[in-house]
Amino acid sequence: MPLRSALLVAGFVLAALNLRPAIAGISPLLDEIMNDVGLTPAAGGGITTVMVVCLGVFGPIAPLLARRIGLDRTLLAGLLVLAAGVVLRGLDGIPALYVGSAIAATAIAVMNVAMPGITKQYFPDRVNLMTGVYSSAIVGGAATASALVIPVEHATGYGWRGMSALMAVPALLAALLWLPQALRGQAGPQGGPRPFGVVLRSRVTWYVTALMGLQSFTFYVLLAWLPTIFHDAGLPADQAGYLLSVTNLVQVGATLGVPILAGRRPSQVPFVIGAGLLTVAGYLGMLLAPVAAPWLPWLWMVVLGVGQGASFALALLLIALRAPDPASVTALSSVAQSVGYAVAALGPVLFGLLRQVSGGWTVPLLTGLGVLGAQLLAGWFAGRPATLGKAYR
């Protein structure tokens, strides 16, 4: 592989690896952060909530930046701002904690939206393969951060502030690898028609957006509550935490493999429906027989991991496949991910409220199954062969 191509792929993959550690790495450190800064549990949980909300609110910045400075430089700017945000988050004071978290999440929102357009721009004939690569890198980055942040903290003795600043290192390394693309990329405003008009009026946009939002909802719900669900069912707290790690690890393989297969077919409906049904099976397992046998929780987590990982990767793949050019892909990505993460931010709060009102997990999990029914319907429409231009009349 020529050096230029190697730098392109390496920068692309490392950028994707940076899209979740700043969020996933907070949860293992949360007790330490709350004790050090003096936060209540609600205020501590608000750190992650602020970040997820920023993912939804600030995604539309990406198409505006891409039109002015190009997708390459938009991605580079996102990496640099992410590095600044995680460093700021580790400084003294509650305002720095929240503002730094918001800045980091805003950078991630911009990069989230830009990545499908980058895929379409640089890998137009390998969209399925590279979508699998970068979506698995996203999931792998989250799993690695949540698994390693405490061991690395103990090994280095840096504390949570030092660990937050350390997250700037891979972002800066990704920026360095991506710099050659940014220097060669579009430096001035991009001409041509603005794609938002067609994107917003297309039915395909809203099918894909619904799929992105609903699968994100069911994912973030379990990211927040899965260990608690199994702990309340009778498992020790440490084993309940391991189950979350297992389902996250399984997602890495699903996100890599499923888009490669699905992208070869004109219709992605069978894959989207299959992924949704596997997620349904995981939810049903937790509802009906969470710990009926010692091996059952692990089975449910494997099934759930395949379903959720495949659903996430397919939503990203459909963003890239359903729009005809990088500018349209970026616009569609902006709508789908902004609305999607806004919907996802409601999930953990709603499940917590339902658990509080009902006194158990039956009502929340039944609600999750209802959301999954809507996801299957959205996936059936989103997975059918179509493009934005042909779908809008």
C-alpha cells in the first residue's frame, strides 16, 4: 500500500477510535469525579447527559463547516477541538468540567456527522467495507476506554484529571495522521447546490433518521441500566458489570462484518430486520429469564451485542448508501444523527422514571420492546433500495 493510502486509512481509523472514549471513559471514573469535585449523583450523571445532548444539538455544524472549509479540514478541526475539550475538562472547577465535556462532545458530534461523508468521498467503491471498519472502530474505542481507564489510572497514578488529559493524546495523533489529507483537501467554500432542501423533503431521510434514533435509544438505555437490571435480578455487581463488557465486545465483530455483507445487496431489509429481531431476543431474555440458568445472561448478552452492533453499523451504512454524493451524505448524516442522539438522550431518563414509578424492570423492558417494534418498521422502510433524489418528487 502506498504511503499516502496508508496514512489515509490510518488517519481515518484512528479518528473513528476517538469518537467515544471521551464519553465512555467517564463512567468508570464517575465516583472519583463526584468525590473530588463535590457533585451529587444527579449532577455527576449530568456530565454524560450533557455530552449526549451535545451529540444531537451540534451535529448540524458539520455540513456548514464542510461547505466552507471541506470535509477533510472539518475532521481535523474536530480532532483538535476534542483534544482541547478533554484537557479543559480536567482543570480545576465545576465549570471547567462541564464546559470541557460539552466542547469535547461538540467536536465528537461534528466528526460523527462528517465520517459518512468522508467514507463516500475517499472510498466510494468500498463504502460497505469502510463503514464496517470505522463503525467497529467506534465501538472498539468505547469498549477499550471503559475497560482500560481504571487500570491505566492505577498504573500511572494520574488520577481522573490526568486520565482526562491523556485522552487528548490519541486525538492529537489522529490529527497528525490526518493532516496530509487536510492540507490537500478543499480549502475554500464548496460550490454547487445546497443539499439540505432535498434531504429534508425526502421520505428516505426520515426512515433512516427513525432507524438511527430508535436503535440509539435502545442502546443508550442498556448502556446506562444493563448492570443494574442484572444486579436487581440477583447477580453480583461485578458480574453484572462484566456482562456489559461482553455485549460491547461482541458489538465490535458485528459492526465490522455486517455492513460488508449488507452493502453487497441492493436491499438491506433482511439485515436490518434480522439485527432488530436479535435485539428483541436480548430484551426478551432479560425480561423473561434473566438468570434462570448461570449461562443464560451470557447468551442474552451475545445475542444482544450482535443485534445492537449490527443495527448501529447498518444505520451508518444506510446514511452513506442512500445519498448520491459526499455533500448529500453529510447533510443526511447531520439530520439522522442530530435527531437520533436527541431521541437517545431521553432513553436512560425515561427508563429510570418508569422503574421508579413501577417498582421494577418489567414496564421499562416492555417499553423497550415497543420501541424495538417501531425500529423494525423504520428499518423495513429504510432498508429498501432508494436514493434521496429518486425518493423525493
